[in-house]
Amino acid sequence: MEPAVEPGHEIIERGEIDILYRPRVEHETVDSLRDVQRLLLLLCPDGRDESRLIAVGRKQLQARFWGFVDLVDDPQYVDATLDAYTYLTKTRGARHLPAARVAASGAYAITRHGPHTHLMFTTRLREGREIDVASEGNFIVSVANPDPTAWGLAEPPPLQDELFPEYEVHVVVPTPFPAAIQQRFRGRRYIDLEPELLDYPGAELIFIDTKEPVVAVALTPSPPPRGGEGAAGG
């Protein structure tokens, strides 16, 4: 863990981020959000060999939005799932799903700030993108309790099919956490994000825009070790 970079902000993870969008089935051209199947956040943490793919509800980074961890795996496998593919349906036959496209790329950091955990990012928007996305953001992120009893329910509600068709979701949502992690909720509906919780596909996330500027220092790469320690080929 790194020292605080601003009063109260403590970096607990950082890395690279892509904001991607996938056009709808049989739609190669995107003219509006109605032509977008999914909006995705691809997180590539520093010092890790796995990427995390987060699906964003309602396809926009709004003042408050819901999402879930869809996939955690080797970067090459994650990239393969984002490529175009064809699938068969009983009523319409073969259908083509276009590849995901990058709208913006940059850096992110997860920081602890008082009682909250933040995900902040700054990106460079790609020329030729077909949708508008925020080039930077600073969100408080919470993790939802997958136990339906915390919500007064007998069983988990079904994932909204109109938002996330079955053929494009790689995990059951919500997915129960291991017992040791589930105990952290203590019956509460939400807990603050910890980076390790992003390693569990099916984890549901709530993002709340702080309307605060991004802490630029948190997104600056750490200097290399002195004397070349840890350098490739060293």
C-alpha cells in the first residue's frame, strides 16, 4: 500500500483503464446509445496478470449507476471475449455481435478516503469514437450484498435481460462471495469497495459521482526502483 497522495487519500491500487462500448447485434454503425449493446470498463491493475471487465448498467457513467464484475481472467482471454462473434438462436438463426470498441484509454486509481473508497480515472478520448463518454471521473464505489435476505427477499432477483442478454453475460449475477468475505457485510446491504472484491465475477457495484476533481498524483506511475531492481532481464 502506498502513502496518501492528498489529505485523506491513500492509494490501494492503480493501473490502466479502457472505456469500451459494444454495438448491438447486427449493428456495425453506432449513431446513438440505442445502437450500443454494452458499456464496459476494462481495468488492468499494475503488477497483476489478470484483467477485470466491469459491465455498466444503462450504458452511461451517470451521477449514480450500477454495474457488475463480468469477467476476471488473463488479458488475452478477456480481449478474445471482446472480439466479434456469431451465435445461433432458435428463431432468428445466426446472429452477429460486433467487437467492442475503445472510446477512451488512460489510468485509474482506487483510493481510500475517510470512510469511502474511490475509483478515479483520467483518459484520452479516442478519435473516431461513436459515443460520448466522460474523459475523467471520481466515483465512490460500494459493493452490494449478494445475500437476498439483506434486501428482505427470499431469493435473488433475476438479472435484467433487457440490459444484459444471457448470451453476453459470463457469470451469474449476483454471485455469493466466499464465507470469509460475506461475513464482512454483517447483514448490511453495502460495504466499501476493496480491490480484492473486484476479483469475484458477479460482484455488484454501485458508483456515485463525487463531482470532485481527480487526484492527479494518484494516477502518476510510481518511479522505478533504484539500481534497476525488478527490471526485466535484471
